[in-house]
Amino acid sequence: MSTINAAELVASIESNVDEIAAVQKLWRSLLPIETPNARQIYLWLTMAQLPDIRFAFCETASRCLRMNDEMSADHAVRFCTSVLKNRLEQREFAAQNTAQQTTG
């Protein structure tokens, strides 16, 4: 386990705050639904990179439009999380197939 000093910890926290604020701003720009709390955003950031999160938000916004903007905040978060997980699983599956083709 690597050690981290106080200054590095503070810098990491500040970086997370900036990323969370950026992701919340992206959500507000795409969806007419209450913005998820910082804890939820942080969980998404630990799961995936910003381009994947943006993709999941766009898919959620598209679903929301198909529902005439009547998607609840809870439904939006669950749907977005599902899209994000599926995207990451597809990427992992593709990487495994590529690795098998190059070794096999």
C-alpha cells in the first residue's frame, strides 16, 4: 500500500470536488431532473472515466425524452448506472476477445 501525505490527500479531495462539480453541471445541461448528490457522482467517477459517464448521461437524457420528461430522479440514477455498467462490461468483453485473438 502506498503512503500519501496530507498535501497529496488535500489535492486529491480538491480534484474530486472539481470533477464532481463538472459532472453535476453536465447532468444539469442534459436532464430536466434533480441532480444526483455528490456521493452518487463520486461512485460513478470511481467506476468509469468522464467520456463513459457522458455517454451514460446522454443515453439517460434520450430515455427521459422518450418518456416525455417524466422520469423520476431515482429512475434516472438507476438507468444511468445500468447504462454505465453495461458500457464497461461491453468494453471488457471486447478487450478479452481481442486478447484471445492475438494470443490464439
